[in-house]
Amino acid sequence: MNQQEAAPVSTAGKPITTKDAARVLCKHVKTLEKWRSEGKGPRWYQPEGEGGSVWYLEHEVIAYVRGGAA
């Protein structure tokens, strides 16, 4: 299940914005926003809590593209 992570973004991977994740996925930013609300798509992080910036980890987005679990 993909869901919001309130913890700080891991230092084990490069954090990327929703816009950058959308580019990697060849999807529109709005699609990623919809996926987050539906619990779909790659794992995402919101370290500042609700209303804060949303981040993805680059390696998790790439794993999602390749069909692997993030």
C-alpha cells in the first residue's frame, strides 16, 4: 500500500519533486496527485506534514517504472 510518510526523507536516496517524478513516469503532475489520493503509484513523502511539499525518492520512482516494488 502506497501512503504518505511523515518521517523525514531518507538520506539513502535522492529526493525529487512531484514534477520531476512525473517526468520520469511520463505522466502529468495531476496524475500523480490523483494517484496519491487513491493510494496508487510510487511511495511518496511529506516530511513537513500535511500541506507541506511532497517528495519522491528517485530510485523508488525508477523501481516503480520497472515494475518493481518501491
